[in-house]
Amino acid sequence: MSYARLSYALIFCAAVAAPMSLQARECKNMGFSVNDFGKEGPTRDAMALLDVHIKKQMDQRGVKKYTTGKKTVSCKLYLDLIVFDEYTCTAYANVCWGLGPVTRQAESAPPPLKQQ
């Protein structure tokens, strides 16, 4: 076998085997909403419950190792009562798992979830 054929064969084998040997890396922007009176309570609860939500989602996917990016919280006034106000606060974080380059990246945060 000539060197040219051997090098082409090695390149072909490497190209075919590389995608199969690496697990794709995926990222998803996850969020969790809390609706409650005041602003500090729902902000704190949304941050804490986001961690629980992420762990539950990763367990359902069978993912043991993942990274969570910076958490952000956005709050919107739900009910404007004169004595006290009710807010809906949503915590967001980008979660990545797997190996290799990123295959899918969430462009923006998902819309707030409605809690009833």
C-alpha cells in the first residue's frame, strides 16, 4: 500500500470515528418562577428552587456532571395592592453538560412560568 493511500485511509477513519467517540456538549437556559408577596422572598425562593429544578432535569436526562452558569433573576409586579405588592420572580441559568464543542445554545431566557 502506498503512503498516499495509507494517509487517505487514516484520514477517513479519523473522520468517521471522531464524531462517534465524543459525546456532544449541550447547553440549555433553564428557569424557575415563584409568585409571592414582597420582592425579597420570591427572589430568594426562585434562586433556591432553580437549583432543585436543574438537578431534577439532569437526573431525568441521566446526566451526572454538568455546569451551571451565572444565575440571574427578573421580577415583575403581579398585583399592585396599596399595602403590599405581589411579584413574580424568575431565576435563570445556563446549564451545560457533555463533552466536546457546544452543539446548541439557548439564545434568550425562556418566558416566565405561570404558577397557579
